Amino acid sequence: MSALCREVVTLQLGHYSNFVGTHWWNLQDASLCYDPDMPAGELQSDVLFREGVTLGGHVTYTPRLIVMDLKGSLQTLRQEGSLYGSEKENSTFTWDGGVITHKESPPLKNSFLEDLDKLDQGEILAKPDLSPTQVPQYSGAVPMETVNSTLERIQKTYRLEGSVRVWSDFLRIHLHPRTISVITQYNHDGESERLEAFGQGVTLCRGSVLEDLEDRLHFFVEECDYLQGFQVLCDITDGFSGLGSKVTELLQDSYGGRGILTWGLAPVSHPDSSPVKDLYHLINYALGTVNLANHSSLFCPLTLRGGLGLRPTSPVSFPFINYDPTLWYHSSSILALLLDTLTVSYRLRHNSATMWQLSDALAVSGRKVVSAYGAVPFPVMHGSCLPDALDACSDTLPWRPLSACPELSDGRCFGQSVTLRGLEGQNLVSPLTPGTHPPTPLHFPRSGEEVLSTYISSHYPSTPLAVQLVSSPSKLTPPFPQIFSQSLGPQGFLQNQDLPPTMAAPTVSSLPVLTSMQSSSSIAPWLSDLHRGVSALNIRRVAPSFLTQGPELADLQESLEQLRSLAYRYRDDSGGTLRSSSEEDDDDY
């Protein structure tokens, strides 16, 4: 382990954020190494995980995590978890009369959760060709490293698309008893008592909810030696946008000087959407963006929607991924995979950039909103080199927008952080023989960082740039959905030829991923469109109930003015006027 670990506390606020967060923690868990004799990896797991011991004496690693969701959102998952035993069930009854017990049938578990239960009870899953005598047996709780190694060894494919109802349906790790906070004032399902508006979330963050949150924060923060900050995953579609704004304000006031990186999550679609709810979503986007940005060191929206307006374009597509954008289980897995690479810089064991260093580099002159882009997988042929893979991209950057914010074609950018991971075993530089003339400028550099910097600088010639290369890929273990093209091999590299249609595609166990986080002028029209979309609404007429629990109309207008001012900060360097595609007249912008 490194001599210095700068810990991070993670908060997940809202149901879709917990979908993304569940995939994220499954990815982190798959990369954990429990063998002290193994060499330390490039990423420092202790940044995210805390060590503990069960009542049975087993060492555990649980996320330094606080989860907030609504009543009815856990299904089969116990709020206090099952890692640490409890004797509360052994109560003593003093009643001498008859007792009738009414027991509700527990929710059904899918095949993945059933297998996890078997592992926890000491039954080790085996391949069909192993006899019972070849399968090791354990008494009591199974050590976590055994669970990981078993899932990795069997590589069983789970088809959970039809059985995932909530995020706990595919959670593969144990959580600490202090992690989950259920908000009982609002329901996850049903038509009544729904957390739909920004003001509801603001009002909610007081009283018992606030006290409970502060208690959980103190528990995780006080055991940190070198806390670098907080990463917050927050739904910006519903009332959690208001709750998140108050939570980040609390973090800013209570832990000044620490980094607060907030990721605003929005799904492609909602199963119970309606015209009125779509209006609510639009207003929540706007209020959530400006308030979360105000209280965070850096705010980055993450969504596969084609836009946050009322009429978005088609969902983001990736050349080698076949996913159903309406399934949260699918879309959240892609965002989690990309988030795993976007956050590499402050989780590196050596030469890491802390949260506040990343924020200082990108959030210049009050530009706290950044946009994200990603290529998943990064297209590279098996056995090829990085210069050839980048050269094959020609004049088009390989990544796709992840923030409903397409890049502008003029290459203007105030700052950028680019991360490439997963080229383990590939050549990072051109393997040209001595005396051979390099075919392109990409074949000159003598390190992978130089190759990637040369490529990015050709598209952004005057942009301050930070580049990270991590050789280890993101490991995909069950139950990550297998949504990949037949063109990919097991390590996520492109194959020389496609498989015959009758042959099953191999299970993809890892992927190379390229991401970029940018502060650029392309954010201005995006923020301007969001401001204009809400300003054009007569909220008292089309959505009067939105204002019943706040904000007041004057406060709403003030927030919209702040959003307009924020957009102005991203004007281009020439001082010219930026115009959005939907604006007829932007002279006041």
C-alpha cells in the first residue's frame, strides 16, 4: 500500500444514481485484490473502501458510502445489511396468551441473488464438470475473496434484463450497516407521496433526515486520516435534485477545503412519464444544475439522453455496444463503466491528482460545470499499437457525449483531462524497426502519454491538457450485462474477423475505455437552452403544483438568472456571441 491514502466518501442520492452506483461498486469489487503477496495495483482501493471485521473474524472491505433512497426501493435487501450479525431477533415475550403471526411472503430473488445467498451460506458454486469432492466447503460465512474468485472462475452469464426491478437486484457486495438511509416520507412506487419536485427535496433535508445524514457522515469522515473529499452521485430528474443541492451545501459548509465532485445523473427515459412530469423534469434539471454547481467544486451531468430538453434527440449510441436505452440496468452499466475511468486521476496509487487539483484545473473563472465524453470500448485491434488505433480514428474523435452536450467543431476548450485505461499487453508506442520513417506524427513519440497527448493536441491545439494512462482494464464480472458486439474478444479488443452468426459471442471480461472531461465553450449553448426552456414556461399555469412546496416564484427566477450568468462565463475567447440551435434572438445573452 502507498504510504499516504487520500480517502473519498461517496454519496448516492436517488434511485437511478443507485443503479449507476451499484454497477460502479461491482466494478470496484471485481478489481479488489485480497492477497497481500500480490503486487499492488495502479489504483488504490483504500481510497474508496474501509476495512472491518465480522463477528466471525473475517476481514471485510466495505464501501465508504452513504446511500439515500425512498421507501420500497430496497426489495430483498435489508437496510442494515447482512454482513454483521444481530441478536435483536431473539426477543423475549411476556404475553401468556395465544400468539398469531402473520408473515408476508418475501420478494422473489433472481438467479444471481440466489447464487450469492448460496455463497454466503458456504456453498461454493462449481462448473458442471466438477464433482462435489472437487468443490471446497466452508463453515459459516464465506470470505469475500472466495466469493470474488468463485464468480470470476465460473463466469456464469446472468440474463437479468427481465428480473431487475431495483438496484439491489444486482448488487454483489456487502454494505456497511451505516450505509443505507431510507426516506420514509416518500414512496418509490405508486401514485401518491412521490418525490417529484425540487422544492420537496429541499424541504426534506431538515429535521430527522438531516440528523441521520450528519450522523452517517461523521461516522465515515472521522475514521479517515487524509480525507480528500466527496464524490456525489445525484439524480437531477426529480426531487433528489433539491435534496442534493442541500446535501452539497452541507458538505461545503461543514468540510470546507475538501473536494466535492458531483455527478448529475439522468436516465434516458422514465417508465411512468407524462407531459406534466416531463415539465417537472425540465425544471428540476435547471434548478439542480445551477444549485449543485454552486455548492460543488465541480459538477458534471452524466446521461445517455440526446439532450435534457423536452424533445431530446436519439439516445447516445456506441459502435460496439448493443444496449436497450429504456432499461436502467443497461444504461446505468455503461455510465458506471465510464465513471470508473473518469475518476481514475484521484484514485491512482502514484502520481495522482487530488479532487481539488482536478477542480482547480478545470473550474477556472467560476466555470464549475464540465462535460464528459467517452469511448467504450476504445476501438483497438488485438495485437495493434496505440498510434495505429488513434490514427484509424482519422479526423473524428472516438468518444461520444455523456453530458447531453455535443462538442463544438472549433476545438475551443478551457481545460481537459483525458484518461485511457485497459491497454494491458498492447504496444503503447509504434514498434517500428530502426531506420524506418514514421508514417504519422503519432508514431514519433516514445511513450504512451506522449502519443495520446499528441493526438488530443492535434484536435485541441491550445488547450491545457492532463493525460493519464492506466494499463489495467475495468474487469467485468457477473452480473454486468453482456451487451457487446461479436466483433469484441474476451479482453474487449477488436477481432480480425467477425464470428459466424451461428457462433455465440465470447463473454467480455474486460474493456479498454477512453474518457475526457472538458471545460469548454460547448457548455454555453447547452446551459442557455436549459435556461430558455424553463424561462419560456408559465409555471403557474402548466405546473402550478411544482411551486406548492417551494421554491417561491421569485427564487425560481433568481436561480434562472444565475443559470444564465453561468452560461455567459463559457462564451468563446473572441468575445463573440454564442447562439444555440433553438434560439431565434439571443442579443441579451
